Amino acid sequence: MHGALETPISFTLMVHHVVLYKLKPEVTPARVEEMMMNTRMQLLKIPEVLSIKCGKRIEPEMEWPFFIAIDFESMDKYAIFREDSIFVKFMEEIIKPNIEDSLALDFEMDPGKDVRFS
């Protein structure tokens, strides 16, 4: 009886999706600001997105000058997000015209833990 109440671990882990981007040389700082604004405005419209962060490099020498990080409840929600028309349009209109390369990283998170380790 006790074991029946426990949630299987695969259902309790959240997904943290991080993408690092290399920008084309012609992308100006103003364009990066536009990309950040559009990232928040567009992707927060998608119901599967729990939270989103994006940002630009501090050090000019940094290899990956732009990033987007998004949290999802599960890999299933992430899969739904990737097919969403808002995301597809965002990638085609905002991201692809401005980048040379990208590196996507997915991590599992335990939503029951305080990530700040207070």
C-alpha cells in the first residue's frame, strides 16, 4: 500500500532546456536586444513553457554570445513545445536569420529541491 502512493521518478523530474548561440558577425547589440525581447514575448505565449530566461554575453571574447533557457514540466511538454506554431515561427523569423551555430543542452531537474541551496 505504501509504495502505491509514490510517484514514479520519471514523472517528477522537470526539464531545463538551454541553447547557446553563435551570432552572425553582422548582428548588432541592438539586434540582440530585439532578439531577447522577442524571445520573452513570443515563447511565453506557449502554455508548456514554465519559465524562460535569455541573455547576452558579458565578456566580448565569449564563444556563445546569446542563450535561451526554458523550463518544462516533462519531456512530453518539451516535445509539444517544439511542434508549437509560435515556436516554429520564432525559430524561422528571429533565431535562424541571426545565428551561425547553436548548442542545445537538456537537463533533468528535481522540482522538489530549492536550487539556491539556501
